[in-house]
Amino acid sequence: MGMRSIALVCGLFGFGLGARAGDASVSVGSKRFTESVILGEIAAEAARTLGLAVTHQKELGGTQLLWKALLRGDIDVYPDYTGTIIDDTLAGKKIPDFGALEAELAKLGVGVTRPLGFNNTYALGMPRKMAEALQIKTISALARHPELPFGFSHEFLDRAEGWESVRKKYALPQQGVQGIEHELAYKAIAGGQIAVTDLYSTDAEIAYHDLVTLEDDLRHFPRYDAVFLYRLDAAEKHPELIAKLRSLAGEIPESRMIAMNARAKIEKIGEALVAQDFTRELWGDAAKTPKAASARDGMWGEISRRAKEHLFLVLVSLIAAVVVALPLGVFAARRPRVGQVILAISGIFQTIPSLALLVFLIPTLGIGSPPAIAALFVYSLLPVVRNTYTGLRSIPAPLMESAAAVGLPAGARLWRIELPLAARSILAGIKTSAVINVGTATLGALIGAGGFGQPILVGIRRDDFGLILQGAIPAAVLALLMQGLFEVAERFVVSKGLRYEAKGLT
């Protein structure tokens, strides 16, 4: 089934494919690390002070995902860095200065604010005690220690100015470098699993873990001045918001950004509250907006909200899959040769990695619920198709011959005999899809779909085990409830005789 068909099925169940709420709303995005979330919250606060309805799509992943979402119009504003924009987003363009950067972005319908006041450059770091013992002060000095294990964030491994270019410029001999999430790299370096990792120079963990930043003695890394990127059409709709964001130029020095990161990461204060404190100090009474819902709802309110989001993803995708997969399973059972092709295609869909499928769907469906539901729909197909096929093909031939002998038409045989006899197998397939969907739906948080994956991602980023459990435990409970619900449903859908036969009773 093609992506157009998936989009059509999704549309039938009542959600827009990348639709925006309207001109009065503003959508802010942020990447999957603390500083980006804080800056995103600052932009959201700026919108709230102007009375605008604002949505903050937090932790949407890496640079390219945010950039594509901005170009599509799924978000209006997000924080980024000049080095990232020049070397990654606009790679291959010759951009000698900030004016040239503004001109290149304008060609794409994108504007950029002046730098906010700090340079969050990439750096390589290692434990201070180890660096002093080995007398390592510069990146060049790492060449003398090929035995040191390196671990870098996945984005750093892929970037043009990342590991490969660093290795070549500094002639570093290290091989077999590990890829690891940036937030987890600090735990790995603290635990001794790796000796060197990439740092953001404003990370609060540098001081917390007593790491030393190695001197970039060959001046490899460019400046990463923090800025806000925004759509030019959003600037036309909300010029006062863009003026407010532009007024932040030079207002966030490096020391202030490190302090805000520390409050969120080390003191575990919510990013929304950190941003509110900053804006109230900067803008005074004008910034006294109501606290965000996430800050006032408490744990149970948050769990309730995430449960609704998670159930929406699971139920819509599951219903759509049943509507499509059940007829496909019937057709496959009636036409065995074509059926093998249907089963094979469904199986291929099942083998596509979840993250890869989400990324493939974003250009068509944008971010948020639509691509997450479409991906879950795809993963739900195989269990339902296969179990429908198996259940119908397992019906004893004499029963089918008897039904044909009494003159029942094909439609009547299907509804009165075949589907009831195959009901247990079909229901097992739907149950399998439902349970799989509950677990897989947690990945939807990576593209702004919410659900129980959101607290898990935040917990990993903040190194907060309690937040991780706040997402993981309800997701596990929901999976068990789904399984129990289908066990109960089986008592009503499957005849008593078939249930007894399945248990080996007579």
C-alpha cells in the first residue's frame, strides 16, 4: 500500500495531515537537548506575553528534522546556531559573513535573528584527572594516546565538521568510535566506558562531572552563535513577535546560558519555569504570563494528558489497520497466490526500522500525530493480515464443502461460517497489533506526537529516572490493559465451543 493510501486512511479517521490551527497561533520547535528546549520556551514565552496562542513542539530530534518542519510550515520558529546553519543546513554554500547568511536564508523564505549573546561551540572533552595524568591539554595531544576509547553523539558523527573532519585535521589514530546519545555520553564518561566525547561549550555537565575542554589548537570548529530561525510569512503575520525575539540579541551571555542549563539539568527545574524566570527578569511585568499547563498539572495531570495522546495514536492506527488488513486477509485466503504477495509486502513493512519509517513519512505528513499514526498503521498490518489468512485457511475442508452443498452463497458463508470460525485467530492478530502499537507509539514523541514517550525522552535528557518511569510504567500498564481487554472480548466474539476446543476440552 502506497503512502497516498496511508494518508487517505489516516484522513478518514479525523486528523489533519500537517494542518495548522490558524493564523492566530504560533508553533515553536526545539531540538532534543536541554539548551534548545530552554530557548524554545523563551520564544514561547515571548509569544504568550503578546497574547498569542502558542504550541511548543519540544525535542523534535536533530537539525534536519527541525529545518524541514520549518520549511513545511509545521513550525514557525526554532533556535539554532550559526555554525550548524552554515555547515549543515546550508552545506555547500559560500557564506562569508552574517549578511550573506541572512540573504541565503531569505531565498528559502526563512529569517534569522541576530546572535543571542553566546557561542555554544563544539568541543572535545575528557575527565580532568585523566587529562592531567596524561598531560593532555589540546586535541592534537590525543594523537599520542590511540588506546583511549572515544564516544560521540550521532549528530557529531554525521556532521561535516564532526568526527571525520576532526580526525583528518588532527591526524588522530583512534578507530572504532562509538555512537551514543549526547545526554548518555556524560554518564558513559563518568562511568569510565569512554574517555573522550563531544561537548557543547555551554553544557552544565562540564563542570558537574569535572571535565576539561581540550583546546582546539588548529581552530577547527566554527562559531556556533545562538539565533532564532523563523518563517518570513510568520514575521508578516506576527511582526511584534519577531521584534520581541530580535530584542534578545546580545541578552543571553554564555555565563547566563550555562546557569540556565544547570538549573534544568542539575537542579532538575522544568525548562518552562527556567525560561519564565529569565523573561520576567528581562521584560518585567510584561512577561508575567500564566504558568504552562505542564508546570501546574502535577504528575497525575501529566500522566492523564499523555495517556489521552497515547491512546489516540494507538486506537486510530489500530482501527485503520483493521479496516484495511481484514479485507486483505480475506482476499489473501481466497486467492492463495496473490495472498503470498500480500503477506510478503506486509512483512517487508514490518522490517522497516521505526525511526527510519517516521523520517520517511515526515516530508509527506509533517510532524506530530499524522506520521506517527501512519507508521503505527503500517506496523499493525502484518499481524492482522497473517492471522486472518491463517484462521480462514485453517478451517477444515469438510465444513466448507458442507456449507457449499446446502447452497449458501459466498458472502453468507464468509459472515456466518468462515469469519466466526476464524474469529479467535483474527482477534489474536488484532491483540498482537494493539500491544505492539502501545510500545512503538512511544517513539512518536521524537516527532512531536506526544504520548508516554515524551516523559521518557525528557527523563533521559535530564538523567531523571523518575520521569523515565513516569512514561515507561503507564505504557506497560496500558499494554497489559489492552491484552486483558482482548481476552474479555474473546468471550463475546468467539463461540464457547471454539474456546473450549482451543483449551483442549470437550
